Amino acid sequence: MTDGENSRALATILETLAVLTKEVDAIARRQVGIEQALSAVSQATEGLTTLEQRLSDLARDQAETVTRLGTLDVGQAAIAQDLKTDRLTNRASLVLIAELAARAHTAACGIKAPLPANVADSPLLERYLITQPADYVTATRALAEWRQQVPKAASRELAQLLARQYEPSPTDTPETRVLRYQLAAITRAELAGRGVTPPAAPQTTVTRDRSPEARAARSKELADLWRAGESLALYGEPELAAAIDGFAVADRQAAILHGDQIPAELVTLHRDIAARIEAGERSFEVSTMPPAALHRSSDMER
């Protein structure tokens, strides 16, 4: 190959290398562009992920806010109900205090009257109810008869009866609860007059156990006491006072209609009252008693 041919070949090679160099540079620039585009896409993807996370956090925060608002509404309702209950309780207490003040004033003027059962049974007067002095004036049949019975009883029996009178009953009503501690006051005064230390007074007049089982057991106990006939325990039991009062009407009618005879109707009545007591009944109105009657005695049908 001549020098001229060599020179032309070398020039061609150099031109080819220059073209290839340009192509390589172009490829390199395109690669950089691709890498930059990929980086931008990656950044955009990360941004979307971050945005999704922030949106999720925002949704959770909104849900928590709604829940807290709901809780706030419930709390406000509870507070409003508590305030309403407090107002009603305070009003009832003020009414009670006003009635007590009025009765205290009339008593100071010489006009005495027993407190209504719903007033005497108020929790505000519970300690007074338990520790009240004996009533030797009120003419209520149960109190009058109990005042006649206790002087004739032995001290030991009276102490046992007082302990039972002190026990809150699961079937007590406000009326029987008030009578319970009126009877107990008379029993306590009789023992104190004999120099006998009475049993300890209860802490409360209301029993905690008012379950159906406790009520049924108490009703059975009272029914058995009624079936046993006349006794000191019978007259000292406030929950049987209404039954005794109702039966006394039949007793008086029997004396008029039959003299000393014992009509079968009254024996049936006595059994019926026992069944009603055991079923939980405590109120015996005179109007519910049939006209047949009989003197109350220890030989009454059991």
C-alpha cells in the first residue's frame, strides 16, 4: 500500500472513531437522561407514598375526632342527667325539711301529729328512726297492744324479740319499716327500765338483700308465725300488723253473729291469710274480709 493509500485509510479510521465517539457521547447523555427520569419517577413515587400515608393519618385523626366528639356528647348527656337528678334530690330534701319544720312548729304550739310514713322513712331521718324514744301516746292498735304486752314478758324473751325487730326485712315497706322501729323503741325502753342492756342497734333500716329468694324465705317465716296463732312474737312483728287489724274486724263480727262459737268461715279466713302472707301480700284492707268472724285465740286453726 502506497503512502497515499495509507493516509486515506488512516483518515477514514479517524473519522469513524470520531463518529463512534460522538455516538458514545450521545448514548451516555441519553443514559444520564434516563437515569434522571428514573430518579424523578422514584421521587414522584415516594411523594405519592408519603401523600397516601398523610391522607391515611388524616383520616385516622378525623375518625378519632369524631369518636371524641361522640364521647363528649355522651359525657355531656350524663352530666346533664346527673344535674337533673341532683336538682330533684335537692328539691325533695328541701320539701322534707320544710315539712319537718312545719310539723316541729305545730308541735311546739301543742298540736302533735305523727309523721307520714314517707317522711319518717326518709334516709335523712334514719338515725332518728332507729334511736327514737318510746311512744306512749299514739293510739295505733299495734303500738297500743304492744305497750300492753311487753310488761308481761320475760326480759330474755324481750331481748330476743328486740334483736329480731332490729333486723331489716327484705319485704319491709316504708309503713312497716316505720312501725318496726316504733315497736323496737317500746321494747328497748322496757328493757332499759328493767336495767337490762338491750342488743346493739342496727346501722341501717334497709336490708341489702332483697332478692326473690330472700323475700320468699321471709314470707314463709311470717306465714309460719301467723299459723302458730297468738304469741308475743306475733304482736311484735310489724309486717303482720295489717293482717291482725283485718282479722280483728272479723273477730268483732264473730262475737256479734256467733257468740263464743268458732265459725268454719273464720278458720278458712285464717288459712287464707296465711297463704296470702306466704305469697308476699302484706296489705289487708277491712273491705277484703268476709263478714264471718271469730275471737283470736291460741287454738285458732293452724
